[in-house]
Amino acid sequence: MGAKNKGLSVFALGGLHEIGKNMYAIEYGDSIVLIDCGNKFPDESLLGIDLIIPDISYLIENQDKVQALLVTHGHEDHIGGIPYFLKKINVPVYGTRFTIGLIKHKLKEHRFLRESELYEIHADSNLSIGDLSIRFFQVNHSIPDCLGIVFDTPEGTVVHTGDFKFDLTPANAERPDIHKMAEIGNKGVLLLLSESTNAERKGFTPSEQMVGENLESIFRKATRKVIVSTFASNISRIQQVVHASEVTNRKLALLGRSMVNVVKIAMDLGYLSVPKDMLIDAVEINDYPPERVTILCTGSQGEPMAALSRLSTGNFRDVDILAEDTVILAAGPIPGNEKNVSTIVDNLFQLGAHVIYGSGSSSGMHVSGHGYQEDLKLMLTLMKPTYFVPIHGEYRMLHHHRLLAESVGVKPGNTFILNNGDVVDIENSVARHTRKIPAGSTYVDGLDVGDMEFVLRDRKKISEEGMLMIILPMSKPDGKLLSNPEIISRGFVDNQFSELRKGMNRIIVDTINELHEADRYSWNVKKKQIKKLVGQYIKDRARKEPMIVPILIEV
């Protein structure tokens, strides 16, 4: 794409029409500065895929321009793609102290920490990159150390809010810097990019203080173990669990790898305070009376291998949920996870546990880290942008956010609802959406990263139709079959399979003999013809189209 005559361009490689894998970019002249680099987790249609990260093919083509990566906060949908990105384009990364702590741990796991340049910033930091002057302002969210970003450019000021809400009584005392936001708006904002996750929900987001009070009340009433499941990154919520455990004289055990890792980082950096001797290992849980134990675990989103899921099915070594234990899901289900969460809740009730759950603040155990409609309108009112791009949300959320913007003074027609890859070009302080760059998803499968559409097609076919392996023992000197083919079925069920097997054997033997008589010895020719004829035979008789894999064994 490239900027023309030092024009300003703003675009997203992730985070539009979706919640996850956020990545945005500001391009001016010969400089590209990136904002966030997250991942999202696959749904059940992406068989075997571990993570989804942004497609950075455009950045690779223009990597001489990419100057820096700025990170608004430490949630996975904002930092999860960083190791994969830095292995392709190694640029300096800027983030707050807690955010950098989480990134360091992630890069250490990927064995890429030594090669990385990480720099700590804070709300009063100033950076100069190319012709871009960059400032920051503090926002609050559901993780410590969150920032909004201000880009002062020759074309005008661009603001990216990061994820935010306006909680004036936050549990961690990190209040939103409303005065600085107002100053930024008074000086003039050309373009605002603001998150849209809760654009459909009326009112203001409730305060975290409500959760702390409700947690303590539940802890005091509990007669046996209390098990709390929440996001590992929600340090404020974890601190509230620690406090409730302290006032009810309970020990605290951590279950789940990410919970253990994040709590350690938060304690080491001073963001989490845990009384001495409160933490115990999982193997020590049964050494204490159940009324003196709290378990803090991952799995609030119904992840099948997370601690809460395994506890709900009795598959966590050394730890059991028993009748009269209290289980608290201190997080609302992300859209798409409701079914998995519901299954776990059912399992917990079958175990006889008291289960406290529910979306949003209905249970009193969770409040969102994302602003509701009044929070979003307040941000728009403070910033007073000329142009507006709603980000971080599915299409309906972006649409509702546009209506909110128009209700507080943004002119109709000055809001751009974009797809990933769409570009807003700004020249002479006039913004236009006229073009697109390559953007999409990159799949991570184990150690493999890249385009795996063909792999997913094969996996989908096998999962739906099954697979047949046809093993052909053949004479190497003359190319003749030495015995009948062996047909191995996987995931293919048919009541008349023995009859199908006879028919397939006949087709395979006849095909190889015919090709042999025609002097067509090529294995590729035989393989292609066998797949074609056997496939048609099964389709006609069983209405199935399994994957067919002929395997030659030459003797």
C-alpha cells in the first residue's frame, strides 16, 4: 500500500468484526508503528489448531518501515501473537511494567527473550518515532497497567483507547486519567479508535468494588472448600479472593499453569499481595479441613483441559470437588463459550456443589472490564474526534458504537466501520476509506505457523466421512500384486462394510491388472485410478466420501 507524500494511514490487521487477535497500525511516510499483537482461540471447526494470530504478510513486505510495537495491556488477545511476530520482524516492544513482565515470560517460553528489545513505559512517557510523537494516558480495565495511546502527526492527532471502562473506585486504585483525556480532546483529536465490546449494553459498567463485597459474603457463608475460577490475568479479582480467604482464615491453592505463572509474575512485580504462608500446593489441600481451603483456578470459559473442567469431571489428580463445596465462576462467558460453561456447571451440580454463576454482573461475582454505552459516550465526549473508527468487536457492536458516536456529536458519515485490512487514508486532515491491504488469519498448529487451509480441509473431511487406507503389497520387479489388498478403516462406519470390502478388493485388483496389461506401471497412475474408482464405488453404495489413501509396499 505505502503512504503517499507522507500521508497518514490507519488500518487493522485484527480486531475488527471479532473479539481477539488485535493488531492495529499507524503509517506515516517511512514509518509504521503497530499497536498490540494478540491471538484468539479457535472454535470447534478449526480441528487441531492451537491459536489464531494476525496475518502479517503486508508488514513482512514492508518490514523496513516497521519501527515499533506498542502494547496497550497484557491480555492474551493483545500480546498472544508477539512471539510469532517478533520471530518474523524483530522490532522494539514498548509496554507498561506488568505488561512487559507477561511478555518476558511468554518470550522465555518461546526461547526468544534474548533476541528481543523490550522497553518499559508509563502514562507519562513520550516517544518519538519518525515523524510521530507518541504520548499515553492511563485507563482502567480488568488487568493492571493499561494505557491509551496518542499519536501526534503532521496531519493531526490519532487516539487509540486500548480496552477501557470508567471505574472510579477500582479495586487496584488505578483510576482513569479523565483530566488528561479531556486535555487531549481540548487540543483536538482528528481520529479516535475506541473499543466496542459492550456497545450494546446500557448504562455504566459496575465497579469492581461490588465483586469484592459479594465475594467476602459468599466466603463467610461457605461451610466447606471454596473454588473460584476466573481469568488468570484479572489481578484485581485474584487480590479480592486473597482478601476473602484471609478474613475467613483459609489457605489458598492455585490450579492451572497460567494461573500459577501470572500470580508469580504479579507477586514478583508487586502487583499482588499475598500473606505469608497462605499459598499451598495442590497436594496439600487434603491436609487441611475443607472449611479452611480456597482453590483459585483457570477454566471459567469452559476450556476442556483447564483446571475447572477437569475438577468438574473428577479428573484432577489429588483434588476433588465434593458435596457442599462452593464453586464460584467469577467471570462471564465470552460469546461462543456458553455451551462449554453450561456443561461444566451441570457437572458441578451433579457433584452436589453450590454453584454461583451467571453472565455479567447477575451473579454479583463478575463485572466486565469493558465499558458499557455510557462509558463509551464519555470517552467520545472527552475526545471530541472529527473522525471515528470503532474497533475491538463484532459487526453489531461496531454498528451500535457508531450510533453512540453520532448521538454525542460525531457527524454522520465521519465514522468508518472497517473490515480487517481496510485502510483509512488521511491527507490534508481529510479522512477517506478507499483501499485495502492483505489481512486475515494465520493458524498456529504445534510448531507450525502459516496457511493451513488445505490441512483443515483434510481434517474436516476425515472427521465427517472417515478414512480408508488401502495397503498394496506389490512385486518390485514386475509390478504385480502379491496378495489381496489390506483395507483399514478409520472413522468410517457402515453396516455392510464386509460387502463393501469385497467390492473394493475386486475394483483394486481389476484396476491394477488392467493398468499392468496396458504397460502403465507408474505408481501415481495406479494411485489416482484406485482413489477415483474406489471413491465412486463407496459413494454409490454408502453415500459416503471418506478420504482414501493407497499405500504401496514393494517387495
